Amino acid sequence: MRAPLALSAAVLAAAAAWPARGQFQATPLRLPATFYAEVVAAPLKGPGPGDDLLVSEPPGPAYVRFTWRRDLLTTRPPPPPQPDPFEGYPVAGRFEPALADATADLVYTTTTGVAAFFGADSPVLHDYPLGFAPFTSPAAVGSARLLPRPELVVLLPMADGGTGTPEIIAVDLASARTGGSASTLAFQPDYLRSAQDGDSETRVFPLRLSPAAIAAGVDDVVLPVRQGAVLLLHRTAPAGTTLADLDLVVVTTGTDSDATLARDWLPPGVGAGGSCFGAAAVDADGDGLPDLVLSYGRDSGVPANSLVYALNTGDPASLATPPWRSLTGRADLAPLVNPLTLVQLPLGGAPTMAIFDRTLQEILIVRGDARSGFTVRQLSAPGVTVRRMFLADVVGSPAPDLVAFAVPAVGRGEVWVYPDADDVAPSLAFDPAPPAQALRGQDLPLAVAASDPDSAFTVSWMSGGRLGAPVAYGSGWTVPGSLLCGVGATLDVTARATDDLGVFSEETATIAVVARPSLRLLGGTPDGLVLPPGGAQGLAEGQAWPACGRTATFTWGEAGLPGLVENSLDSDATSSRRAFTLPEASYPGVLAGLPALTLSAVDDLGASGAATLPLELDASGLVEVTVVVDRPALAQGELAVATVRLGSRLAVALPGVRVAVRLSGLAQAGAVQVTGAVATPGASGAEVVLDALPALGGQVTLAIPIRGLGVAGAASAEARSSGGHRLTPGAAPGAPRARLPGCGCAGGQGGAAGLLALLLAGLARRRAT
């Protein structure tokens, strides 16, 4: 059974020369893939320097996606088609640096060997049988610098049924590229339990553990497997330039016995029966030698996995000596909770590990070692399991980017690219926020606010999926009503800001399409109806699905509008207008509730919807209010009386009127006295509820004792109907205004009614001196 989610990155001759950087942006660029995708990053076909991305899914020639550096969203024709049949595992690299082309070599494993395109855009496929039969497809394939150039490393497990002998095969393609055959070197480890034994996956890890590899600048190879890892280590530096010149030893760390593992290998608190999900070469004990760090546990992460290491004394055999030791619990690794996927990143400077923490749902970028201490930076990876991570230069910034293969609990896989921090991503946000619902057949305006501090950018809009072709460009897009005609449909819309180096930010929204018609008032204030003395006039308009080519039948109605008189009604196939009158005699009932207009529509196919338009009533001119104070200024503690007079401009009484007095810089000094109406106390001491405000000609008076607080003060009053609608201008005391001595009144007509400013400063200070 082939290992799922195998992922190979290009291991090029210059990989060790990445800049000493490990700063990645927190928000990844998300690209589509499949659950069993294979991903390579290398200079494959795109123009200019840097790495392109090839995402494919074996078996067979199925192609998923090929994109160029700086433009990861545009799918292009792939490099030469994959060989058919084959069992997957593409690997990219330059397997003969002396003959390096502008594009990397692209190699695939087949059922019997490997097939190679030398120069990925070459149309010639070279097939090299390696005698894999009777084995099943390789469990892992990758590249490593066993010599001063990359070689292919293939792990062949036992065949189905447990027959055959597992092998690790090194394949040298250098002679094959110049017309010869591919030479191989095979190793048979004493112990190897691979993907057939329950591992989620196996992978080739090129690391530098042995003193010989470190001195010669070549790679050892680590293959994490169930309950351990198999290592291919240099005893001495390569004596020449062919596989025959290698002096390698196979070392196994761990065991195939659960009991032996638990007794001899595992640190306290770590249970047997797990697998290794990654490897790195880091000095874990501070002696100056890189140790073999492994992520050990279960794919589920239950119970929590551990970060362990095999101690390296400089003798390759030492890595096979139990026990493993634990890195979990170090103070400088405190953010680490439940490690799963582990990989070493070939950044210059301090050793760097990338660790996916299943519990945190984060990728931890861990730099340093036990001598210098570890530093940890956390990148969010919510809702997924990260299976593979590697570095590649797929964004146009100077340093490499972190590429991760992420698999959600449900659905397809994705390739996530965390860009290097040298190119700041554009900022992007809907402005205003998109509505939860869009009206069927009605244009829908959408807009974003976008900026970028260091680069030019373009805003594009996608409909029906974030990876579709752009349908519009610019900061705003009005969705045509013709796209919103499906009854019960949804609109999936994405706004994307992409800068000139290929870094992008996205905002997505899912908006339900509803069959409700639109409904609005014409004239006056938006959705508001002015109630002047004498009666009110209104004109309402509704539209139903104007862009859908349907004929609608309209039915009007209302709620909380007793006495409404319909003056006219004009309708056509997609709209209807209704003119109406509210007599003054209906005002008490209208102001007592929450009035609304309603409109229902049915089209010629039977689709229907209804709209309700709550009306905001502007009744602020129906009641006149004045406020008079018997003293022009108050010192701290001095008393006065504020008198509020209310008179209605209507020929009908208004029941349940609520009158509130607002004080600023003053304190109420006693109960409110009301004349002209029966009143009950309201929610606060300076608020009363009148049983009824008399009709035009009547007057209600409120007397409120007040006390000065030694600061400038002001007072005002407002009245509201029993339904909460304002009957006077709003009461909002502000800074006092200069007035003639002896007068603290405000009143008269228009917007000034109901506001009193009291001058209370100055006199108090003079009296205190």
C-alpha cells in the first residue's frame, strides 16, 4: 500500500546556502490540492529565478495544478506529462550540477524503476528499469547529497503479503543523463517496518549527523518508520564521485518489538505502539554534536506525542543505543504541546525545525539548540493536519517561503504557503461588511478597503469559489442581479488583493439569496415617515426580481398603522408604488406601536417572498417644550426650581406620554410636581409618565427642585410617545452658552424647543472668595 500524502521538495546543490532567515508571515496563501497529492517545488518551467509548484496525484497521468513563482493562483500547462503507468512520487532536482539546465530535472518512480525528464521542460522521457518487482510501489522517495551532487533515494518495503526483503536503494542519475544507465547501490536494513505496518506515511530525510558527512558537506539519510527510524550514515567521507566510492553503514534506532521499545527506548511517560513522524539533526544535549531528534507518538495525537532524541557521540553506531531522551518539557520549548509532523529547515545560521502541533493547531518554527537555547515562533494552522513542510522560493521576496501540505478533517487537501516576511501582504477587509442576505434579482454592491505598505497591488473578485477566474477588478464590485436569480441559492464571493511579488490576502463571504422583494419609502428620510400636525403623506415602492425576467403579482399590507388611507396603487411586472395618507386622528394609535409596511410578491413560476419595512417615525414637531429656572446661577449646594412646560400641537390627546428631564452639572433635589395631567413616576427621579398629554390648547407643567454642584450646568427635557417615538427634539445638555443675567429659559418654535442652558459658573467662585 502506497503511503498517502508523500511530498517531495527539490533538494538542490545550493539548498544549504539559504539566507539565515526563518521569519514567515502569519497568514498562509492557500492553494488547492487533493487528499493524496504529491508536491514538488523547483525551477521547472516558469520564467526567471525561483521555484515553481507542481501538484499532482498518482497513480496514472492525472494532473492537478502547475503554477509559477510569483503567480501561484494561475494554473498553466504542466511540464512534460507524467509517465503512465506509474505509482507516484515525483522528485525535482539537478542530479548532475556540471550539466545543470535552467530548469530542474523531474523524476518519477514507476512500477519497475524510475523515469526522468532531464530539464523539466524536455519532451524526452528516459525510462530506467531498476528491478523493483516483486515489490510493491516504493514507500518513499526523495533526494539527498550522498555525493557532491543529489542522488535519488528510494525505500522499497516488503511486497503485499509480507514477502521479499525491504531495501533502501540509492540511484545515481549522473551517468544516465549523459546517455548511460542509472547506477544503484542497495542496502538491506536489519529492521524496517514501513507504511504497510500502519504508518501514515514515510519520507526520506536528508540530514547531517555523522562527522564524515558534516566534514564533507554531504548528507546522511534518515527514514522515520513505525517505532523508530532507519539511518544511512557515512562512516568516512566519499572517496570519489560514484556510488561505489561511498562508505555507508545502515543503523536502526528503535525496535520492532512493542515490549522492547517500552522497556529499553522510551523516556518515562511515553507509551509504545507509536510511529516517528519526522526527523531533524539538532544538538539536543549541548555537547556540540547534532543528535537525531524524532517526533514520536500516534497520528491521532492521543495521548499527546513527544519530541525525543537519539544521543550522538560521534560514532554512527551510538544513534542505535537506547534509550531515547526527551526534549519535551524544556522551559524554552514550553509552547510545544503535541508534536506531529517534524522537519528540519535548511536555513543558514542556527539549526531550525518546523513542528506541527496537533493540539495547538500551529506550526512552531524552532531555532537554536541546547547550547544556545531554543526560540519558538508560532504560525497558525487551524482546522487541518499538516503532513509535510519544506522551504521553497515561490514568492518574489528575497528569502525562501515555508510550504506546507495541509489536510482538513473533511474535504480536499491544500498547499499552504507562508510567505517570507520581506514582502508584507496587502491588508484587506470588506467595507462595509457584506450582508447576510442578498435580494433575488437585485444588484448587490460590495466593497473592500485595501492597502499595501511596500508594493503595488491589484484587487480582484471571484464568484462561486475563491479559486475561480476573476469576474471584476477594483475596490468595489456590484454583483449583477442576474447572477442572483436562483431561489434558495447562495452567493460565494471572494475579494483578493495580490501584490506584484505574488503575495495575496483574501476575504470571503457566503451570502444567502432570498426571494424577498425590496421595499422603501420615497421622499422624506430613509425608511422614515414624518408626522406633522394635520396628517401625514407617504409613498412606498417595492421591487421584485427585476433582473430575472419574471412577472410578479404584488399584495400590500401594513402593521401598526390604524386608519391608513390608500390613495393610489400602480404596479407593473417588477415594481409597485403605493401612495397613502395617515390622518391626524390616527396618530395616537400609530405612535403607540411599531408601525411597518408589508409587501408580498409571487412570480409567474410560483416563487414568492415577503418584505417588511419598519417605519422610523419623525414626530419631533408634535409637542412644544420650554424650560425655565428661577435663578440664573447656582453655587454649590444652592437650590432652585426648573419648570418644564409641554403643549401639544395636535387636535387629539396623546396617551402614555413619557417626559424625561436631563440634568448636567446639577442634581435633582426633590420629587417632580406635575400639573395639567395625571402622572406616575418613570424609570428615574426626573422622569414621569402622563396618562395623556392634552390636545392643542392644554398644557402640562413639571416643577423639578434642583441643587447646584459648583460647576457649569445645563438642563433640557424631551417627550416620547407610549411606543417610544420622540415627540420633541432630543434632550442632550451640552456646554453652557452665554445668556443675559436673570434668564435661564429656552423655548419658542422649531429645533430650539426643549433645550435650556443654565449658567452656573463664576458666581459660585465669587461667593467663595
